Amino acid sequence: MKILYISPENTVGTLTLWKKEHERRGNQCRTLTFFKSPKNFNDDICLNLPFNFTNPKMAYLRNTIYKLYSCLLYTSP
């Protein structure tokens, strides 16, 4: 069986564990992540996309934009 796991990032190593288990059972398994693992887990296919919103600076920007949007949404007539 061929398996492809897709996740924004491998934050806790779960993708690596699943991949090892599937390969142990004779399956072909690949993992695709959008961003590099912050804890340096082995990334199989990493797209290195921009705007990683789990990065602290980007998370702050995302939260600020959300707050502004929320204020505009609830104060409009």
C-alpha cells in the first residue's frame, strides 16, 4: 500500500512515528509538510512555504489582524 500523510508541520514527531510503523509493515509511506519542523524532526517532503503562522512573529501578526477584523465586524452598523 502507498500512503501519503499531509500536515502543515511535524510538530511533535507523530508523522515520523506513523511513517516508521507503516514501513515496518511493508508499506510505502511518505510525509509532506508545508513548513520545516520547529523541533528538527526528519522532514520527508517539505515545501518550505512562506507565511508559517506557527512562527511566533507570524502568530502575533495573525492575532493582531484577527483582533482588528473582530473590532470592525462588531462595531459596523
